[in-house]
Amino acid sequence: MHNVRELIRPSKEEWASLPRRRSGVRVTLMAWLLGLLTVGGAFVADRGWEEAPLSWEESLLTINVFGFAVTQTALLMVLAGWALGRYLPVSSAALLGACAVAHASAGAASATAWAAGAVLSATLAAAELVSSPRQLREIRKLSARLRDGRTTAVGENAFSAERRELAVGWWVAFGLACVSAALWAWFAADWTIARGQTPPSDGGPFAPYEAVFALAATLLLAVFCGKAAHRWWVHRYARQFVWIVPGPSGPVWAQGLDPSYGGKLEPKESDAPGCTCDEETERRDPEYDESPVGYVLLDDYCAVHGIDTVNAMHHDAFLATARSAWLWDESSRVPQTKDDAIASSTGLLAFAGYAFGGIPVKRDAHGMDALDPHVSKAEELKQSDHDTLAWSEPKFLPPAEQGILDTIDLAPAGLSGTAVRYRHGRAWLRTDEQ
């Protein structure tokens, strides 16, 4: 069936071991400085402060128009190229190479400086391109090793979100193509008119600045087309898998992939006789819509799910319901069994690391699906990013509520960790990881 995908179930250690890319700040800074030095070196080589302006007729020559466009675009790249990020080295190499060709054709002394900048930028771009695929290779190797034939059905919300995320890059490219075509058409018309008119009285040269912005738009178009094509190519393999996410320490992050925390009540649990959680929430907020985020907010004084009920439970009764989120403080993790990674309720459709973070999906009655068709893909985490540390103690509770009532070992229930109950708060989970 077209909506069935294979399950990939890495352990916490395997998920955490997937490599993250280095931050792109260093390579971007190096490419930017290289562009700045190249432009400055070319200016010195040509003794730009002594250079006489071209006449009107000279400035209309094709080689001079081309040289003006690429040189001014290189200057624009120095001013605003930082926004290209990791794509700055390859963009810089292409643009500085074009400048080298233009100035060599004109016999300018700066041709060597432009060529040197282009070669160094190309070397930097090649080094970045060689290092980036390591993560993708490791993801593919791990998925191939963990394939065991298990599958899950994926809902339409997830597929809609997947198509939308894949289309974003192409829509941006289409917009840039339209802008680029309009600017080139403007430049062609302006150049045609200039060649047919009488030179202006001030004798100034022809300066087609629209060609500068047209070239910049074309460069951006090439970057976004390359990025979208690469994402599409990687996605062809990744789309057949749903990765079960065993913890927050992997190479991507998305809302809902964090461990389960307490302070929530399932809507069906609020139907229990005597439960006032839903009523109390509606009383405090008359505009409250029933279960707007998939769960009911807790009433601390509820006779069924209140704090006193949590603390009055016998240890055996607590252990029997220990995986219920309402027992635990909203800042505490909910305990899990060792098998919960396999039966996890969270996953990523078409996970491919930095190339495509994957669509967050949750388990439902039919398989796994996204919460809505507009959910965003998971975002890349880099080597410099730090995982959110789990809270090991209720440090954020008021001091008057810090009194420990008792502790309960969760091992008899097949769970990891110890429950700590507080006189005026819900339980907290302590584990070896915290």
C-alpha cells in the first residue's frame, strides 16, 4: 500500500551517535573574508584610485558591460554575502571566476587576484562538500542495518506536510526565476535603448545596475535550485522509512520529539466520575475550547486527579498507574520501560538529517500521522548546539513546596527510576541519567 512505510528503531545510543554537522559560521566567515581580500586586492592591483572612467561608447561594449556586472555583484556579495551561509564558498568561487575571466579578457592587472580568489574559494567549497555527506552516509548505513521488515501506516496529514516542505524550496526558486527574468529583461531593454541613443552631455559611462541585481538574483536561483534538487534526491531514499525517536539527543529537533512530561490528562480520563479538571479549566477560562492541544489541564484540587490523590495512593496503586502523565509534575519526565523505544508514540517520516529533517508523526489508532498538515519538519542540530538538560530536581517549585513526602522505586513496575512525592506538588522522576 502506498501509505505503508518501514519502521526504523534505533536505540538511544544509536540515535545519539548519528553525527551532527559542524556549524557553518566558520566556513562562511572564511569565504566572506576571502571575498573581501580578493576585491581589495583587485582594487590595489588595478590602482583603482587612478583609473579613468570609461567613455560612453566604451562602456557599451559587451566585455565592459559584463565586467561591470560581475565586479559590482562581487562587491555586493562582500556586503551581503553572509546571508548565503554554507553556500557562500561555492557562490563566491563562481562569481570570482567570472570576474577573473572578464578582467583577463580586458587585459587588467587584477585578473591574477580574481583567479586566486576563485581557486581558494573553490577549494573551500570542495572541502565543505566533502565533509557534509558524512551524516547522510551514517544515516543510510544505520537504516540499512536496522531494517527488520516491520511497517506502519502513515496518515494523510503527514504526507501533506511532507509535500509542502519539499515544495517550499521549489516555490522560492520559482519566485527568484521570475525576479531574475524580469531584471534581465529590464537590463536588455535598457542596454538596447542606450546603444541607440546619443551619448549624454555629461559624458558619463553606461552603468547597468539592473544587471547587477539580475546577476545576484540568478546566483540565488542557482543556490536554491541546487539545495532543492539535493533535498529531493536524498528524500527519494528517506521517504520509505519512519524513524522511531528514542530520545532528544539526535541530530534534529522538533516539537513533540522531547521525552514525555507530566502535568497532562488524557480527555478520556477526564470522564471519570468526580473529575473536575475540565470544569475547573473552563471556569478559569470561559473561552477554553475542549482539549485544544489533545489533553486536559489538571485541577490540583480534583478529587480524582488532584495532588492529594497522588500523595494518598498506596505504593502498589502508584506503581500500577505510574505511566499516567497526571501523576507527575509538568516539568518532570514520565517513566518508560526499556521497550518503550520500540512502542514509542513519536517518530519522523522521511528523516534524512540536515538535508530533510523529517516530518514529526505520532502514533494513533491507524498507525502514525502528523498532528496537522501544516506541521514543520524537524530542524537540524549542529555540533555546537547543546541538548536541553533534563531537570533532576524540582528547583522551580516554591521553597514551601520542596518537602519530600516519600520515594517509590519503580523497578517492580518494569520502569526505570525512582518517584519522589512532595507534600504540596505532584511526583518527580529521578533516573540515572539525571
